[in-house]
Amino acid sequence: MLADLIRWFTDPNMQWILAGSLLLGLGSGVIGSFTFLRKQSLLGDALAHAALPGICIAFMLSGVKSVGLFMLGAIIAGMLATFGISAITRYSRIKQDAALGIVLSVFFGIGIVLLTKIQHSGNGNQSGLDKYMFGQAASMMLSDVYMMGAVSVLLIVVCALLFKEFKLVSFDPGFARGMGLKVAFLEQLLLLMTVIAVVVGIQAVGVVLVAALLITPAVAARYWTDALGLMVVLAGVFGALSGVTGTLISSTLSNLPTGPVTVLAATALFFVSAVFAPNRGLLAKWLRHLRSRSEVQKYAGRAVVHQSQTVERGTE
Amino acid sequence: MKGYPLEVSHLTVAYQKKPVLRSVSFQIPEGKLIGVLGPNGAGKSTLLKAVLGLIPALDGEVRIYDRPYREQRKIIGYVPQRESVDWDFPTNALDVVMMGRYGHLGWFRRPGTKERQIAMECLAKVGMADFAGRQISQLSGGQQQRVFLARALAQNAQLYFMDEPFSGVDATTEKAIINLLHELKEQGKTVLVVHHDLSTVKEYFDHVLLLNGELVAAGPTEETFTPANLHSTYGGRIAMLADFATVPSGTV
């Protein structure tokens, strides 16, 4: 295993893939922070599942495996899914969570049907589309890795430039609109960036689990800090760590899909954060509870005794 | 500046075909505290949001100092309802107040020392300077309301819209807020406040708008806040309506 690890590290192809996963995790963590704070975690998941039929249709129409075309297909499918969700909530009494559930499963169902059809067709085996379900980072071409890295960097740069706008839109969109900020545009942009993060991540992490790379690092980062800037950076670092760990383990162990391993790595980070983070962590909360209880008992001991006596007398 | 601070004509708003505001028209004089009153569902918040362009209007026109709303955004300040945001957002009091400066900063530019200084001054004005670095979920309801107020002050506006700033705050905060409103008024600014507590209307406001889906009455408090007008705004539901209107101001 160690020999495998060293071999992978020295392989230039693998170095690129690792760098790509790192950037992907970084970008997903950063954009995911805003998705999480805007309470759209489930929307990220719906968009990821909706991407599958888009990718399949793009492949069926063009007959070639091109990440650029796949991205176009996924973005169109993602837009259709968001339209579907808002149409359902607007024209019926169905609430957003139910609408998300409906749209997510319908799109995913269509995607699986199309995927099966592609695999049974002539050039299905070369497409490698089956890897899109759970991701296989090691199977990526070098050009895909470049694309993934470049897009992730672009996402991070946009988030850095529009940090103050994204912050205000996430915290108080009503106030932002009153101020004259282009809230609708910024919200659409954030949504588009979420779709893009999901789509570039699909090949490495897979349709089913890519949303976890978006949300879990952000949730974990929230435990450590009360400052948005630091939270976004931490979420990026956690995402990058998960991405690299997932790729490394899945490549060294016999053909394990990358997605599940990446998600497990992110979830491990989340558990550590939830338990050990200062202030918000469970351990810190428990200690605080113990401390305040012993303090209360010290000062209020006499009063408690007094009260229990009166209660006893009342029950006699 | 020329014209009324706010002039609304034939404003009609509907939520999914159900009309909430029907052809509301009024003008607001400059340098006054104006109370927007009415029963639940009368469209008070809707009026504010429609004027601010937060929700689309079916019909009607809103002019601020005789120009369309879009051109006047920089002279408008807004205090939304406290419940409208998630207070567990990762940010502190000073940071929220600095958001009031974003409109003046423009795209891409980050708030710097100058914005920080203005925000500190505004926090001090609402008596919250000691809480600048406090995470916002660690503030009490009254303190959160003051942070929102400080943010509106940081906008340095001419015309303010406040959506129920007195809801759920204690007597000290209510006093602090009303003092601040008077200060704004003395600087020639105009403040529109959605208000619920009828017993304080005569004490707080120079001018009232009585709303009940449509505009029932608008004008100086003395002439407009009458038992007859209140009856047609609230219906016969509140037996003490007459008392509110006849109690001389300053007794509370």
C-alpha cells in the first residue's frame, strides 16, 4: 500500500489529478458555503441529480465525450429543474421541499433510463459515462483535469471579487434589494456557480454524492468560526482535504469509486468539527453545561433544599 | 431637494390575484415621523415593500423627491422586520452595520477603515458600541433591533422605512429608538414606521396613515387619529378604540 502510494505520488499524471481534486474541493467548499447559508443545500443535490439527463442527452446528440458539451447539457438541465421547482411551488399548494423531492427523482430517473440506453448502444462502453454515477477520479483525462482545475479557480476568483455582495444577498436579500443591489442577478449567478461546481465535480465525485462535497465542508467549517470570511476559507480547505483524500484512497485501493470515499472523508471532518470545535462543538457545550450547573448548585443549594421541603409537605 | 419625500399614486399590489393594496395614494411631508397603522393583513408591510420595489406592484407610481425610486436608492434607508433574517449567520454586529455602507461602495470594493469608523459611530448612537464584536445570535432581541437601526443610520439616508421596529423590544430599547427617531427628524429626515401599539401613536408620530387594504385616512395625527377613522380602519373589533384617540398625548 505504501509502495502504491509513493508510486502514485511520483506519477506525473496522478499529480495532476490530485491537484485537480484539490482545486475542485476548494472551489466546491467556497461556493458551497453560500449555498448552505442560503438554506439551499437540498437544491445543490437536486441540481446534481438533474445534471445526469443533461449529460446523457449531450452525449447522445454529439456522440463524443466532451466535458464542455456535458457542462452545457448539465446547465440546461439544471435550469429546467429550477424552473420546474419554482413552477410547482408557484402554481400549486406543494411546498418547496416536496417540489425538490419530485424534481430530483424525476430527473434522476430519466438520467438512469438514458444512461442504460447509452450503455447498450454501440459506443456506450467508450463513453465512460457509467463512471459518472459515483465518480472515478483516476479515470479522468488530463484535459478534463485542466478543465476542472481552471473552472474551480474561476469560481474561487468570482467569490473573492463578489464576496461582499454574496454576503449581503445571503444574509438579508430584502435589504440588499432595497439598497439597489442586483439581487436577482446575484442569486442567479450563485445558482449558476453552484451548477458549474456540481458539473465539474461530477466526473471526480459522481452525480449521486457531489452535493456532499458542496455542503459537508461548509457545515463543518461553520462549527469553527463566527466570521464568514474565515468560514469560507475553512470550507475550501476542508473540501480540498476531502477531495485529495478521496482521490488518493480510491486510486490506491483496487478501483474504489472516488465519490463515496471523498464523502466519507468530508463526513469524518464534519464529525471532528461537531465534537471538538470550540464554542459550538458538542464537547464545549457539554463542558459549559457542567460548569454552569455546578455553579448554580453552589449558589442555589440552600434554596433548592428549602423548596423541596415545601413540596414534600404539599404532597402529604 | 424638490417635491415630497414620498408620493404614492394608485399603488395596487396583489399576492396571487388576491389584492392586498387597492389603489393607495398619498403624499408624505418632509421632516416628519409618520406612523403606518392598520389591523393585521391590512397591507402595512406590503406597502413598504412595494414602495421599496421588493415586491412587484400591479399598478401605480412611487416617486421619491419627485423622481422615480430607482434613481433615489442612495437616499433611502430600510429597517426590515427583525424576523426576516437568520441571526445565526456567521457575522458580528459591526459587520452587519457596515452592510449599510455597501450601497455607497459600489461593485467589487471592500469596506475599509472609513466604513469601519462610520459603522462604529452608528453603533455608538444606538448604545451598542460595546457589542461591536459580538456574534449576532448572541444579542438579545432588542439589541438585534438596534443593530438593524444602526445599519440604517450607516446608510445616511434622507427617507427611512422601518418595518415594526418596536415589536418585541423592551421599554429601554423602545425609548432609545424613539429618541433616535426624533434626532433623525431634527436633522430634517423623514421616517415612515409600521406600528402596532395604538396607545403610543399620539406620543410618537406627527402624521399617520390608516390602512385597511385601501387607504382609510392620511394626515396630521391630531386631525386623522380620530375615533371615527379608527372605527373604519379596524371595524368595531376593539372596544377601546375611542379611548386611544381621546387620551391626551404624553400620559403614557
